[in-house]
Amino acid sequence: MVAKRISWILFCAVVFLLNVQQALAAMPCAELKAKIEDGLKAKGVQGYSLTVVPMADAAAGKLVGTCDGNTQKIVYSRSSDAQAPTAGEKNAAKPDKKPEPAK
């Protein structure tokens, strides 16, 4: 009885997740791109680009979403003008730690 209940719950969860995925894929590209940009801005990400390309096209970057009924994809890539912080900038962001005395 418990095994049947667990399998039924797992089945329902899978069906729900597939429906969510299909709903996101059916979303217009402009709307999904805006949601992804909002999420990236909330995390403080800078120096990136999001590009909408046809599904069949190869694009450099990471696939972060599909839209317009799985006919388009949104690709994330770092901008070439975005630079990694230098060693001095990395050290400036970290507070100085005092060495602990030997015991």
C-alpha cells in the first residue's frame, strides 16, 4: 500500500515537472529573456549577453532556456569586455586575517 502511494506521488511529480518545462518552452522569447536577465541582475552578474537564436543554429555559450514552442533558444555568454578581477582586486575584497598564535 505504501509503495503504491509513493509511486503515485512520484508519477504526479514527474507529470507536474514536465508540464512546467513545456510551459516555459512555450513562453515568448522576449518574456523568458527578461526573466533570465532579472535573475542575473538580482545575483549581481555583469558582463554577459543573452542571445536568442533558432534551435538548429550553433551558438557559442551556455543554453539557458528554450522558447517560442522549442523553436528558439536563449544562449548565455560572457562579454569579451568583461574582465576577471586582478590579484590586487581579489585581495582588496578580502579582509586581512591575523595569524593565530602557535599553541
